[in-house]
Amino acid sequence: MPLMRIPYTAPLPPPTIIPASASTSSGALAALHDFLTARPTHTSGNGKTVLLTGAGISVASGLADYRGTRGTYTLNKTYRPIYFHEFCANHEARKRYWARSFLGWTNLTRARPNPAHYAVAGLGDMGYVSSVITQNVDSFHPMAHPSLRTLELHGYLRSAVCLSCRTEYNRAEFQNDLAKLNPAWAAFLAEMLESGALTTENPEERHRCGLKTNPDGDVDVPGVEYGTFRYPPCPKCHADPPVGADGERKRVEVDSDGAWLPSSTAGVLKPAVIMFGESIPGAVKTAAEQAIDEASRILVLGSSLATYSAWRLVKRAKESNMPIGIANLGGVRGEDQFFGNVAPSNTGKFAVRCAQSLEKFLPGLVGVLQEGSRGAFQPAPWATLFR
Ligand SMILES: [Zn+2]
């Protein structure tokens, strides 16, 4: 069955903290220490933890979270993400998408991994983590820990991909192509950057400048005519139009400046993110399931598991009796199902639910684990004889 990315907008109940001592920062650190260092209860696992991360881990990088602590879209109340079928079917919807993406791109490329991502790198270096599955499309995980495996469940913004031939193109270079095709927009963007409207991380200040930033890093400018925006075709399909299933060669037509024309039947470029209503590629789905199956426990960081694709991975872990940990500021979809049978004696070994801000908490966790491993290390008694 194909797995689709679908948004979930129902309100989420506040969390029940597990164990109760994890309601303080030090209590949560102690609980997660026990969680990560516990002897595996899941006999077939690799002894390590698989991490599942969401927008909450990127908030400190200046990127908007989809949800506030009460699980509703917060930053931009009128925001509605584009659906895959709209993008594929509608030239006007694509103009609007690429115009907003064009304006938001500079802001996104200025954002960097934050201490939480580097703490994940630290956990990997210490041997606690076997892989990271992320719902984020900002590429911060692979930037912060290139040697610890990252599976990007919902794709990534760093590339554009052709809907016809699946060739990927560097998004930064694509930005230059968009600027050339849209000089008035490029001038407007330069003006916005000059005014500081796009560089401030304060949403209220942005609002005063007439901008709204959305969770995928794009920008809304009220009153702007998106219909004037132009975007280029896939260069490969333009040079050599593909042949359709009916054996007929497709058409890729452009205007005098090289912008894609709606008389074309191929060569549309899309961001390499999995849009809402789009299926997650089979290979990604399988790799994520394998990452769950090979691990001994799962720790969710900064995700409300609002998208089914992420929620079902935790459910899969639950079905094979893996210990589950969740660190997320707000409520999590269906979390009572994950923690239904936790014994009162649990100190964190079998389950943890805490609600901490990750950019301080995760580096703290790395520190606690480092201290713990130093404390456990005793030099052999004979070592002193040779000093
Ligand atoms: Zn193509």
C-alpha cells in the first residue's frame, strides 16, 4: 500500500510525563540516561536507538514549527500547504509555490544546524544511535552528522526534481535560474533582504514588514500577484523530451526567455520534498522500516507524530515491544497507546515521555552520558604500578 504524507490538524492533548520525575530537566536527563543505557529488552535489536525527529528539533535554527504546543498551526494561521495533485495539475499553483519558495530560500540557506543536531552527532559518536529518521526537509541532520545515517522521510529542499525524468538539480543553482527569469521579483527580494524583513527571526517583526513565513521555509507576501512568476523546465527534458506511455514524444515548450509554457506536457520541476498527498518512495519507506526493525529502542525528538508516515513507524516499534521514548514540547498524536502498560517502577528503561526544549536539553544529555561513562571506567589496578 502506498504511504502518503497527510497533514493532521486535530488538537492534541497535553502529555503525561513518564516517569513522573521527568517533569524537571534533571529528572528528564536521568530518565533518558536510563533509557539509552538500558540492557536491550528487544533481543533481536542491535542494542542501539533509532531516532525519529521532527520540526521541534529545527526550531532553534530559526525555522518555524508546524505546530505550537497545543498542536495547531501557529505562525501563520492562514497557511495551507500545497498538495501534490495541485502542484502537478496546476501551472498557477506552481507559479505561486515557486514565487514563495524563491523569496524564502535565502532565509533557509542562512539557517544552520543548532546544538540539538550536534548533540545527535555526539550520541552517534558515543555509539548510542544506529540511525536517524527525520521528517524535516532542511538537511540539518546530514550537515551536522554526515557519518551517522539519516533517512529523510519527507525528502529535502536542497534539490529540485523533474516530475517526468526524476533528474535532480541543485536548488541553490535553481535559485539563480529563477532570479534570471524574474528580475522584478529578484529586485523585490533584494529590497526585502536590505530592509531586514527576511533576516529577522522574530515573526512579529516580519509581520510588520508585511511578510509571513511558513514551515517549509517559504514566504507569503499579502497582495502580491503570483501569476507573474516564471519558472524554467527540466533542462534534460527540454533538450530531449521524454516519450510517454502511449509511445508519443512529449512536448517541452518555453517562452523567449526560457520559461516553461503551459502548452508543454513534460519537464515540470518540483522541490524534492514529499508534498502533502504525495506517496513516500518505496525505497525510503522500506529503509525507514528496516532502521526501526534493526534497533533496540526508538526515541522521538521534537515531533508530534502528526503525519501518519511518522506515527506508524512508532506504532511498528510498539508492536515489536520496543521501549519508546518521546521528547516533545507539546502533545503527540495517540501517545496514550504507546505508554498504556508502563510499570510504576519504570525509571526510564522501558519508557520515557518528557517535554523539554531540545537545543539545551540534548547537549545536556550528551554531557550526562559522558560523565556516566567516565564514572563507569575504572583503571586496572596494575596500571598504577607502571607509573
Ligand atoms: Zn526531466
